[in-house]
Amino acid sequence: MTDRISFSINEAAALCGLSRTKLYELIRAGELKPAKVGLRTLILRADLEAMLQRATA
């Protein structure tokens, strides 16, 4: 990955190879925790990595 600590939904989707829709589904299901900053929805790198680790376990 990169050394950034957070990504937009579009950036997170591109990084992990999932669609924006799938990321929003994971957020609604509680499997991925978003960080809200004002109107922006960000995904923390640590949360994205943890979700991917759980998916491969």
C-alpha cells in the first residue's frame, strides 16, 4: 500500500480492487468502519488492512 493514513472511498476501492458499492455494503454491515470528517467519508489504512486480513482468514 502507501504511507498515507486514510483514503477516500474511491481511493480505497482502487487500492483493494473492490467497487465503491461493495465498500459501502461493508460499511453498512459493520465490517469496515468509516471516518467522517465534515462531509467526507474516509477509510483509515489500518481499518482497510484489518478488513482485508479478516477476509483472507
